Amino acid sequence: MNSGERFFDRLLGRPPGISALPAHAPANAGLHIYLDNQGRVLQTDGALRHRLAKTTDSQQPMPLLDYVDAHSAVVIEGCPGDWQGQTLDLDFKAHAGRVLQTRGWIQPQGDGWVLQLLDIGDLIAHRNQAETREQNQYLSAQISERLWVCSLARLPEELQDNLQSIAQCLQIPCVAIALLDSQEQGWLIHSHYRAHDAPALWHDGQPLGTALDSLDGKTPLNLSLNHGHSEHPRLQGIFNNAAGFLVPYRDDHGVAAWLLC
């Protein structure tokens, strides 16, 4: 028995070393899907069954394939007997277009089969967050190193390249950096990047006025629209009335720059 099997044993309250599951597993143990030998869904049990978009029909049972996303179909090719001994990662169609991400295995059950699954959505979200954090830290270190060794003559080009790297890493269409103008009376777009199919929100040298001075500059600000209205109408114009983020950079004298994305 591997560590993954022991992990699921503990979650399901199953004694170690016992591979066969009881005929009626606890209803709160996840999702239990009872199948016939052709892979058609006869019944669903468990707390997670209420999150499925499709309900079972005992008169006309539908294939398990109809319950899962298209990319999960390759995991359950063939008949249930072909899936034995495998860890099955299946994404089920849930309500409101959502996805229920599960992991489990299949066991013989009477004349058919029972598919036993657990919700791993939180685990996948945590893993994705950790990977994103690591990716962002790596990008930050790369940018710092490139700017440190960059000459003043190449600085504008290097800044443009770094803005492009940020946009591609974060998968955002437009990004810009705003600095105080030469008189320090207002803010202006110092440099920007936009994807080829993105709207032209900014241009280099574009004045932004003093609207950014109304912010404390201590934390990033999410400029979102609620039913077409914004809590910061003066700032929304900077993004052409679209949603966006304002990320401040502070030094000993206060806010020295803003990242617009």
C-alpha cells in the first residue's frame, strides 16, 4: 500500500490494509457513483452529489462520460473493469458552469461497480497558488538582476522588456509604470506594454493628473466595477472605465511609482 492509498484510507475512515469497501460507504465521505458494467450511472451517494449538474435517472441511466468534462473522458475510456488499480482524477460538471475536481478509485460492487471520489479542489488551488508564488518570485529575481546590471543607455528598452515579462507571466493584456512628472506636480505614464490584440489604454508620456495622490499607497488597489459603478470614478478613467489594479512602490519619501495592470 502506497502513501496515497494510506492517505485516502484515513480520510474515509477505512482500516489500513483493507482494500474492499463496505457495501454502503458513509454518505459524508465524498462522492460515490454506482455503475453498471457498461459504465452507466445507476445511483449517486455522498454529500458531493448535490454539486453535480446532472442528476441520475434510474429508468434511463446515462454514461459516466456525460457527467464529466471533456478532458476527463480519456481517463475513463472503455469499461469500469479497465479502470481498476488506477488513481482516477475526474472533473465533474457542476452547477453554474463550475467544475467539481475529484480523485478516487473504482471497486467491484455486487453486479456492478462503485466509484469512490473525494473533492480535491482545495488541494489543487493550494498547489496552483504555490506554483504561482514561486513563479512570481523567480520573475522578480530575474527583473532585479537585469535592472541591476543594465546601463542607463539601455534602461528604457530593459524596462519595456520587463513590463512585457510581467504581462505574459500574469496573463494580463496591458501593463504600465507611472512616475511623477519632472515638476512632481502629477503622474504620467513612463513606459507601458500591451499585447497586439489588447486595447490601447495608455501611451508613453501620457499625463494622469493627481488622481493617484488620493490613495494612501500602502496596498494594491483593485479597481472593479459593481453593476457598472466604481468606488473610485476618478481613477477608473485611467483604465478607460475597465477593471484594473494599481500597485504602489514606496521608498523613504513615499510612493515613488505605480504599476498599472
